[in-house]
Amino acid sequence: MSESNKKVKPMHRFFGREHWIGISLFLAIYDILAASMSYFLALWLRFDCRYSVIPDQYLLAWKYFTPAYVVASLFIFYILRLYKSIWRFASYSELLRSILASMITAVMHTAGITLMMRQMDGTFTKHHRMPISYYIIGAIIQFCMILGIRFAYRFLLLLKSEMHKEHGANCANVMIIGAGSAGQMIVRDINSAKEVGDRVVCIIDDNKNKQGRYIDGVPVVGGRDSIMASVERFRIKKIFLAIPSAEMSERRDILAICQETGCELKNLPGMYQLVNGEVSVSNLKKVSIEDLLGRDPIRVDMSGVFSFIHGKTVLVTGGGGSIGSELCRQVAEHHPKRLIIFDIYENNAYNIQLELKEKHPELDLVTLIGSVRDSRKMFQVFEQYRPDIVYHAAAHKHVPLMEDSPCEAIKNNAIGTYKTAYAAMVHGCKRFVLISTDKAVNPTNIMGASKRLCEMIIQSFDAKIKEGRAADIPQLFTHYTRTRGGKEKLDLEANAEFFRNIRTEFVAVRFGNVLGSNGSVIPIFKKQIEKGGPVTVTHPDIIRYFMTIPEAVSLVLLAGTNARGGEIFVLDMGSPVKIDTLARNLIKLSGLKPDIDIKIEYTGLRPGEKLYEEKLMAEEGIRKTENEKIHIGCPLKFDINRFLDDLDDLMDAAYANSRDIKRLVASMVSTYHQEGVDALRSETYRMLMKEVGEDTLGEEKDD
């Protein structure tokens, strides 16, 4: 060992032993002194603090009994684990055990020394026992000495911590909202922190019975109407929300007040942490924009979903994306026979592969890189792995980029969906679930139109299969060579019976914008805020429906379970949200002020962008399901045979990078309006603005 190593001794060692063993030895030595001296002090006090007047029989009895009593007391303390507690965190449990130890030793001392005096004298009268005050005062002194040294350690640490926090440059005054169990745990967790840090100075609770009272020395100053005044009075820098049992609407109202303060906000997400005893500062999460959405989370009964997935081979295309990766996570938790991640972007696929292997080492996981445009690759995947369920999430979704590259939107979204669906159909796949979007409704951009084409493809496949005419579905190719050892180019006549027996069920799932997904506005706004602004919003009146990634995935999984073929599942996403309001809330959640600290700039609607999105076309209509938040859109009727014929021409035009591609799409999707609509004047937009809570736009005035 080097000289430097000899000099360095770990702080957690004590004479070559663990630090806690040294502390226990110290406590044992102290307890020997406490047990022996406490009753002597009681005797000394009984006789007016004059040693010379204490009768000899009392001194002899104490002298002979004390060694045995000390040994017995140490044994009792050891049995009750008074030498194994972490006294820095001493609490109610340690207090109870200290009281119990003191009571047992007090009874033992009373009985033992009384019997000894009787044996010494041979008789037993009131003159041959210790004074009654000796027993009482001795027990009290011993209890105070035993308990005092242990809790004094914690008290000194807390006092030191408070002094540091009082004068610490990085100290922040904290407000806790919620005077319940969760709030109390947060207060104690902050107060017991060793390092210089935060200091809880006030608590907010709407319960008037708690107001004006204290929790661990911290005052409950009032209800939510006191938040603004208390922030100014106590110079609050951070607000911790500790009301996990509150309704979403109540939580949202409180957060709306808190974000006006400019303080840093953190939130205890749910009740499960309180139930599991996991309430601490580390469990608090920054308040996210999801907490201000304006509706309760969609909750779906997933029991049927996961019994459907259990034991099946599941393929997720676009499995590395935001929706696809969450699909993979939820599927992996419920024991599929095999999970196949398919994505063209290897970095995303690799990340979700590593995550799932770590969390589910028992999972039969296959990760493949490839494009849904490549029919040979898709045939190879389906031929080798024979998936039972396909969740088709692979797509180009960025509206402005697709406006500049419309042929790529058609190649990847429409033709890619067609080729994947065809491969699934002819290889015995049971369910095919398309991930669609509300932008497919009355689309004003090529991305939305391409997704409407995807829905029409799914409806066409389903209709042909139900008619027993799956062989009529053309097989689209951009090449005409066969895969080695495969059966990519099918002989329709030779396989006529095979096509009549196809039973694949196709379904689409349509939902709105997903918070936090790749390309969504939230990550863009956050990056702009981090750079100091400006935050760019296309139009002050633009509104969107939003949902969280888990909600979207729950709907997708539910659709895959309940599908009967041809449906378009639609989620009731509640009231729409103004993007401008969303941006301003996000700035406030960052502790900044809109238009003062961070500027908001309006850049104008981008090509193909609408002021609002619709969930259903008016002529579609809806059917209810068992879940009141989920509906089924009745399919629009169109000429399926003509549509399938036109798809071949559309594919050729896309791969030829035709400049006329948008016109061809418009001829196939009757609801596609390239020039958009004057939404500002539409009745639909006025109704949506009322849902948002804004005044309707003023009527036109005469010049």
C-alpha cells in the first residue's frame, strides 16, 4: 500500500470498523453511566443533595445492585434495537422503543433493589426499602438521559442545517400546497436534508380546520386564495404541489394560480407514491403542460387488451418513434410471445431495444431495420416471423416538410401502408391497426391527405376480405423480381382458395396532436424558451386537440382488441386548446413572463396548415362504444375498385416525383382542399372557440 493510501481513512470507518459500530459502542458506554448514575442522582436529590446524610443501607443497596442492573439494562436496550437505529432520522418508532426500554428497566430496578434490601436485612418493612421518590425520580432521570443523547444528535443536525439554510446563498423558500400526509412527508424530507438546500416556510390548504395550525413547525397560512399574497410575504422561490388525491380539475385550477407567481413548480404525480411510502422531494416532478390540458386523463380498461396480446407475436412498424416506442413498452409488459420492432431509423430502434432488454430480459425481442416501402423486405419479415398483430405507426408526419416533398408523403404513408397491409393479409395476420390522425379529416395538406389515403386503403382491404374477394386487391410493385426462396409475387389463380379464406381484420385509429411526440409543439417551444426566445406561434387563434402519449397508445391497443374490421376509432379529446395559450403557459411554468422575459412572435399559417382540426367528417357520423370517451366513425362510402386502380397510377407518379402529385391525390380524396378553408368565418371554428373559452370573433363590419 502506498504512503498516500495509508494516510487516507474512509469517513465511514471507526478504528477499522463500520462507523455505526463505533456509534453503538459510544452509546453503550454512555448507557452504562446513565443506568448507574441516574438512580444515585435520585438518592442524592432525595436527601437534599447532601451525600453525608444518605443512610448507609441505601448506599450499600445501590452499590451492590448497580453492576447487575447495568448489565441487564444493556441487554434490554440491545433486544429493543436501541443500538441499531439511525438516530439522525429518529422518529416515532425510536421514541416508542426508548419509552418501552425505560419502563421495563424501571420495573426491573424497583423489584430487584427492593429484594436485595430485604435479603441484606432479613426482614421486609417500610424501613427496609428505598424511598418511593428514589424509584420515580431515578426512572425519570434515566429516561431523560437515555432519550436525550439519542435525539440530541438529530436536533443538533437539524439546527445546523437550519443555520446553514438561513444563511445559505443557494437557499430557496418553499411553499407546500397540501397539509395532508403527502405534504407532511415532503416537509420532513426537506427539513432532514443534510446539505444546504430548500426551506419550507409555509403551507397552503383549503381545509379551514387546518389553517392557523402548524406541521413540524411550519404554519398553514390559508387556502388557495392566499397563494399570491403568501408568495410575496414569505419570498417564495419554489412551490411543491402535494395533493395526489385531488381531482384533475382542482389540481389544474391551483396550478393556474401558481404559474402566475413565477415560482418554480413541482408536483407529486399520483396516489400510488403515497400508498407505497415513496413521498420525498426526489419523487416530485416538474409541472408539465399536460397538467394544464383542461380535462381528466382518459382511462381505459386494459384487461381485455392485454389478454388479447398475451402469447401472440406483435409487430410494431415505426417502433422507434414516440408512439411506436410507447406501444412497444406497453406490449412488452404483458407477455407477448414475441415483439418485433421495425424502424428505418436505427438510433431510435436501438434506444428502445436497449430499454426493453433491460426492463424485460425474458422478452423474445427482435429489432429490424428496414422501410415499409420495400415490399420484398416486408414479405421477408412476415414470412419469417408470422406476426399475429400489426401496429402500423411508421409514417412521415411533419406537415410543412411534406408540403415541400409531397411525393415522399405518398411513398411512405400511402404506398408503405398498402405494402405492409398486403404482406400482413397474405401471411395470416389476425389484426392490422393503422395509426391515423385528425389531420386526415377534410385535409388541407398533403400529409393529412396521405393519411386519409391510408384510411381508405384499410377500408378497401376490409371490404374486399368481407366480400370474399381478397384476390381482387392488386399487389403493387416498384420491382418485379422474386425474393430468393420467397413467394413475394403471388399467383392469384393458383391461390384462389387461399384468398377466399383470408380473415385479417383492418382498423384505423384517429387521434389529435400528441404532447411530447417527435415534431410536436411542446419540445419546439421548450428549446426556444431555453435559448431565451422568441417563441414562435403561427397564428394567435390557432387551436388543436391534444392528448398524452399513454392515452394515444391505450386507444391504439383498445382498437386492436375490439376491432371487427373497417372501423375508424376516434377519441373524445375534450375541449381544444389554443396554441398561443399553450405557449404562454409553458413560459410561465419556466418561471418567466410572456412578452416580457420571452417574446411571442406570430409567423403566419404555414402551407397546408388549418386553424383547427376536426375529429370526424360531418357525413361520417359516430357510434358509441362501452367507453364513453371512445367512438367509432362510420366509414365513408367510395368506389373501392376505382380507388384501387387509381392507387397504381398514384404510386407510379410518386416514384416518378411528379409535380402533379397533389392534383392526383385531390382526385382520389374528395375532401382534400389544397387551398385550405377560410376557417375564421366558419361556424365550426366559432363553436370551437366557445369551447376554448374565447369570445367569438366579431361580425364583419361594413366599410
